[in-house]
Amino acid sequence: MNQQQTFDFGWGEMLDKEKEVKAKEAVEKVVKKKKAAKPMTREEMLTKWKEILSNPKNSAKDQERLKETFEAWKAEEIFPQTPKLSKAEALRMYARLAEMRKGEKLRKMVEETPDNYHLIQNEEQLDWVCELWDEEQEAVGLDTETDGLDIVHGSNKMVGLSISFPTKDQHVYIPVRHDEGVQLSPEYVMQKLKRFIADKHKPKVLHNARFDAHVFSMEGVRLRGIKMDTMIAMWVLNENEASYRLKDLANKYAKFLGVKAENDTFDQLFGKNTPFNQVGLKYALVYAAKDTALTVKLANFIDQQLNRKELKKIRSLYYELENPLLDVCIDMEEAGFLLNHDKVDSIREELYKDKEELEAKLIAEFGDINFNSPQQLQEVLYDVKKYPDVSGKRSTDKQTLKKLAEQFKPVQLLLDYRKATKLLSSFIDKLPVLVKSTGRVYGQFVQNATATGRFASKEPNLQQLPPKARTIFKAPNGFVIIGSDFSQIEPRVLAHITGDEELRKPYKEGYDLYSTLAARTFKVPIEECGDGSKYRKMMKVGLLAVMYGTSMFTLANQLEITVEEAAKFIDDFYDAYPKVEEWIRSIHQQVKRDEYVETMFGRKRRFPNHKQYAEVYDELAAEICRRLGTKRLPSNIWDNEFKDVLPYDLKRRFQNVKGKVERVRRQAVNAIIQGSAADIMKRAMLNLSELAYKYADEGWKVLATVHDEALLEVPATITKEQTEEIEAAMTGAATLEVPLKVDVAFMREWGNETKKNEWFAAA
DNA sequence: CGGCTGGGCCAC
DNA sequence: AAACGTGGCCCAGCCG
């Protein structure tokens, strides 16, 4: 009773205070406005400037802009348009200043247009371009300009294209859909240029060719003969590049390309959201032709780098794997996934019903708050309901809520609500909006987005659909989606790479991996480690922990055992499979020495500056072990039992590098395993793509890859032999010391699997 | 209103 | 003092 009263009082008081503050703020606002109405004198403004500039809260970027604007103001280059001066107003001044200077830049650019840049506006000029292209022996630079990014059956179109001919050093821009100016029609231009663009023997270099390929596709021409995509090649060369935008690369490597490091992006020159069709032709020429000229230079630079003998493996990785894979990527993006509208409707109806019911119950239980707000949820759970803070961070994530739900039933409602709303907001309500006139959703597969070599997918990300969301995609009538996935690819790579014969055994002899591992590690009969047994379950988590470098703390948490038990578990595993630990340690040594690691197919992941930290780490770790008289680091150096043996300063210095070094070590080990698996998958994708071309007449398409799985769309009449060809395409991707295994499933709707033998039994 | 960050969560 | 690798994306909340 007493507590209740106190609580009510506190709450009410808080509300009153909030009101008071708001009222005060409102008054202040009015006062400020009145003040601002009077024009400021120059002295007043100077004072204000100093005040604004001395605000320590300004971001570095803002501060730079403010200073620049202040200088311009002092030089009377710009005047404030309103009589008041504030940080916001100063930043607006900066925008106007930038606008003014941008205009200057553009004017200057046009004035300095090189005389080997040509605007192509009539048939005669286009004939000249064709002549140039006929005579060209080198790879031309090619680029398209569009009025937006929605290009695969979307709303945006090619506005013009630029071509650089390196032999004669001539650069052209061909406008076709600009708002103003003399232009040839896109149909005419494409008709004339098709024989070059579609010719695989006419080499081209592009920056982000995937994009241009789609643009050309929508004009009815398939881009062939991509000799190099400088964006992807640059990524293979250096996966740590801060930006892969052409202008950023050109500026960064300017001196190697023999250009000035003054290449502005489109946004910087023309302003954000300016559609290219509104750009005047003479501006378009100098901007677009420069792009292809830069691309040619960048391509030459990259190829030179790839010729270095220490990059031999990288060279073949690019030219023999990544570059041909670009075509597969383009195919996948143009294939798309067919949406089943009826299925969307039924799932949506069901989920909305769930959501509403849950909402009603939640409001009754927790009050009318926004259950998607961690902030509001925190208050209700920990202040109002006074639930125990099991995470120690007032966390409201799934793991925490799960724990709370054991004790407090209504918390389960929150978990259910999250699940339903996540499914709705991210997938069921989102994907149908993206459907094009073809009835399909087209996601992107990005080749240069990961540090390990995997594909990434976006807009929408087709690699993160939960099982339920997958079912809204279907095969067209008479077709079936085939899911072909590598079984346990990463453990197999581990078995191959570590050279551990015991680890290879289950694969060679056809036993279940996890059961075998569990029996050996826990020293129990294999009969006790069958499917669903606790040993097998633990082993699955344990092996993942080994490959990801999970700490004993986290592993203990996951398995709901003590840290000591977790450490014993992993020790026992290493005892049973000593080569695994040996290999991991050798990788730690290697990454310390080389600052990079390599996958099976020579893909590199670099860790710049790791060496210096690793040296400190190893030194201090040795010192700690020496003082403790142990061989291995303790899991917690801060433990009280070491208080007298380990000086604080030693612990502090070690702590400084510990996180950094151990993170790199985990990443290095994982990059080899995950990256090798990615290499294998990419090689498989090439094989599958060839197969799809072989059966192109029947309508075969490669739809997607989800890391260890490939998806194809094929006629439902597919034969057993053809299915075996798919399997062979995958297993033939690499020869390992253990066999590769592939599981094939048949799906009328994605995710709804029929196994191979059932499928053919039914047919 | 758009950009950004943090918390959270989906996939492999 | 911090605890598992690779990604993309949603919402809330804040800022200018």
C-alpha cells in the first residue's frame, strides 16, 4: 500500500516536471523568436560566430563546415539571408556556399573539357563511334547514365552512355533521353551499338558492370565481353578498401593512374537527387566521359597489380572465378522470384490476427506502450513490473525475455508479438511492394560486399528470409524450384584443411559427423549420441564454437553449463582431434607473421597492423603464464585469485590489446573456413550456370545462392539424370580430402521441400 | 522530413 | 573488462 502510494506520487511528480519543462521551453522559444526578429549587428554576429565555433559538441564535419563558412562570411563572400545567426543557419549558409562554389566548379569543368571528349548527337557522329569501335583492339571503357536506380523492370531508364577508346584516346558521350538538347533516339543508338555491346569478343571494362548490364538488358541488349569490372577486381585486390566508388578509388590511387585527385562525385557536382536527364549535355559529356576514361586507367592499374607474381592466385581468382561469376550474378538478378499473391494474403491475414490479439493482451498486461520500443519496454519491465535484471543491462532482447518468460508468463506474449511483427514488417508486408509488372521480385546479389568472399544480397535481401516468408515465392506453372545445398560444407572444409584424419573419418566412412565427434569427445558409446541426444546437440554447438572462436563464457551460456565444464568440453574435443587445435594455433602464428590469411583458392583476407598488437599480446601473455606457472591463459585474468600474482598494470596493458588481437584471430580462422566454403560455392555456381545455359531452351534459370545452397527454376518435367547433373555440378566444384555431399530438394513454393526420391516416386 | 545511431533480429 | 564469424534491414529516437 505504502509502496503503491510512493510510486504513484513519484510518477505524478515526474509528469508535472515534464510539463513544467515543456512550458518553459515553449516560453523560451517565443522569446528567442522575438529577439531574432531584430537584425544583428556585425559585432553581435561576430560574437555569435565565436560562440557557435567554440561549441565542443560540434561534430568534426560540422566544425570544418562552420569554419569555412565563417571565413567566407568574413571575406563577405556570403551573407546570411535571415537576420538571426545560429548553428543551423550557419550550416544552411554553408549549403548555399557549397552550391555557389559547385556552380563554379562545373563551369570550370566545362571550360576545360578536353578536345578528345565528344558529344555524339547525330548519325554521322555515331558512325564515327562505330568506326572507332571496329578498329579498337584494347578494352573500351563503358558506362551508362540513368535517371535513377530502379532499373530491373523498374521505373528508371538509360539516359545516355559513354565510351572510352583507349588506343586513339577518344572519349564520347551519347545522350539519348536528356530533357533538352539534340539527341539520337535510344532505339537507334542501341541498334547501331548492339553488335559491339553484345559481342563477347569485344572486350570492355566497366565499374559496377552489374548495373550497366541491367540497363542494357532493359534496352534489349545483353552486355557481353566484360573483361574487367573494376569495382569487383578492386575488391579482390583489397577487400578492406574504405569505398569502392569510382571517384574515391580514382582519388586514392590518383598518382598511380596519372590523374589529379580532384574527382567529384555526381552528388557533389550536381546535387543530390538531380536526375541525370536534367543535366545539360555539355556538363553530362565532361562528367560521363571522364568516368569511362578513369575506368580504363583503373583497369590498367589493377591488371598491373594482378600481374605481380605474389598475386598470381588472386589473379586467377579474379579472372577465372569472380569475373565469369558476374554473368551468373546478372542472370540471377534478372531471373527474380515469382510472388504468390494468394499466399501473401493468407499469411498476412493470419499474422495480423495474431498481432491484434497479442496487442490486446499486452496492453492489458503492460499498459498502452509501443512494444517495438526498447526504451519504453525497459521502463515497463524493469521499473513498473520490477522484473529482475537478468542481463545486467536492462536488456529487452530475445534471450533476456526468454529467461524472464520462464518466471513471468506474460513475457512470452512479447516474444510472440516480436515474431509476428518482425515477419510482417520485414517480409510479408515488404516483399509484395517490390513486385514488378512481371509478377516477380528482383533482389540484388552483391559480389564485393563481404570480407570473406561470400555473396551478400540486398533490396531485398533474399538470403535472410525466414522459412515462412520463403513460402510466398513459387515456381511458375509447370516449373519447380530446386534447392541444392552443400551438406555441412564448413565442417568438411575444416576436416580438409586441418588434416585431422579422425575428423575426416565420419565423412569417409559415411557416419554421422556430430554423433561420431560426440562419442569420441565425451568418450561414450556412439549409440548414446544419436539424433536428438544431448551429446550430439552439445557437439553441434561445440564445433560451431571452435570454428567461430567462441569464448568459454559464451559457450557455457549457450549450453547452460559452467565455464569450467565448457573449457573441459573443448579441451576434450581438442584431445580427440589434436590437429584442429594445432591448425588454429598455426593460423594465429601465420596471421601474426603475414597480417593476412588465404582460403583454399587463394582469396586473401588482410589484417593491417595486426602484427604490432599481436607481438605485445604474445609478450604479455607469456609474462602472465610465467607468473602463474601455467601453459594457457586463464579465462579471466581479473579473477581475485590472481590479485597478488598479476600486477594491475600488466593486466591493464594486456587488456588493451586483448580484444583487438583475439578478434583478428577469430576472424582469421573463420575467414579461411567460411571463405573456402564461399570459394567452393562460387565455383559450384559457375558449374550450375553452365548447366542452366545447356538447358536454357527448357527454361532453366539460376535464381539465387544462400551461402551453402543454390536455387534453380526448372521445368517440373526435369529428369533424374538432370538432377544428378545438378548434384555433379556442385560436388565437382572442388576436390577435398573428404567427399562433398549435396542434398537436392524440389519445391513448388520456396521452402516447402519434397525430397528427391519422393519427387520421382510421385512422378 | 532525411540522415544517423542503437537495439534488435533474420539468414548461413 | 568483455564475452561468436559473415551479412542486411527494421523501428524508435534524436538531430539539424
